[in-house]
Amino acid sequence: SVATELSKKFGAAPPTVDGLLAIRGVIETSEPEDDEQERKAAEIAIASAFDEALAGLVEMRRREGAALRDILSTRLQEVEQLAARADKAPGRHPVAIKARLADQIATLLDTSDRFDQDRLHQEALMIATRADIREELDRIAAHVTQARELIGKGEAVGRRLDFLAQEFNREVNTTCSKANDLELTNIGLEMKSVVEQFREQVQNVE
């Protein structure tokens, strides 16, 4: 064999298995204890990285939630302020309502062939009812209070806030339809825009 020929050529003893095994680096072994320590170290490193990533995610969600809460609170405050302006609008004053009512009744009498007391009473009642937005403003105020309570709960309230956004929109639309002067109309349109912004932000709430 090659090993025997080399042994004769160089005058050395033939290689043996024991001799080969004695050479450093030919075969390397690891102690079971070393493997276990490395495994535990790897597990600790993975767990630490996971905890760090989870903590980062929680903190990011917390910041996003706080920012969203601030935005919703600001929109609610704007709705509240606009409702207060609508309540104090000159067109809401009893004297202004009475004047418009008198004008419309006069027009009704001028265009009627004969005087109908019952019809006049019904028309006057309808005109007065259409001019009054007190109920709408009261419901808007109630919705603002309820929305603030939900935002402060710190739990999943997305669906309930979405429902309130729809109720806001309903009341604002009614207010706009009842608006009988330019200022009240503009306030109603502003409020409608703010309510729409509120509804869009609510879509981000769980």
C-alpha cells in the first residue's frame, strides 16, 4: 500500500489509527455541557430580542393611540364650539324667528284665495317647528359627552364611536336643512366638515 511504501522509503513506522487520532485537529469533539450552554445562550438572546421588539411595538401603539385620542378630542371640541355658535346665531333669536314667521304668513295670506284659519295655524306651526334647532343641538351635545366617555375608556370602542359619528352626521344634516339664514348655514357646513374628519379618524380606532 501507499502507507507501506512511504514507511519503507523514509524508514518510519507504518501509520496507525491511534497515531492519526493523536494528531490535533484531525477529529474535534465538543462536550455536551458546552452544547447545552450555547443552546441556553441562544434561547436567552432570542427571548431578549423578542421582548425588546414587543416592547417597541407596544410603545408605538401607545403613542399612536394617544395621538389619535388627542385628534378625536380636538374634533369634538370643535363640534361643541360650532354648536354653541349656532345656538347664539342671530337667526335663532325669537324676534328674528317671529319676523320671518310673520313674513311667511303674510305671503301665505296674499297668495290664498280665501282665508283658512286651520291652514294658517298649521302653516305657522310648521314654520316655527322647522326654524327650531334646539333638539338637534341638545342631541349633538349629548353625543359629544358620550364620545368623550368612550375615548377615555382605553378599550375597543371603534364600533360605538362609528355609530356616534353617524348620529352626529344625522343631526348636523337636519340642522343644515333647518338653517334659515346665511350664518347658521355656514356654521352647519363647518360642523359637517368637522364631523366628517371625526368619522375618518374613528376608522383607525379598534
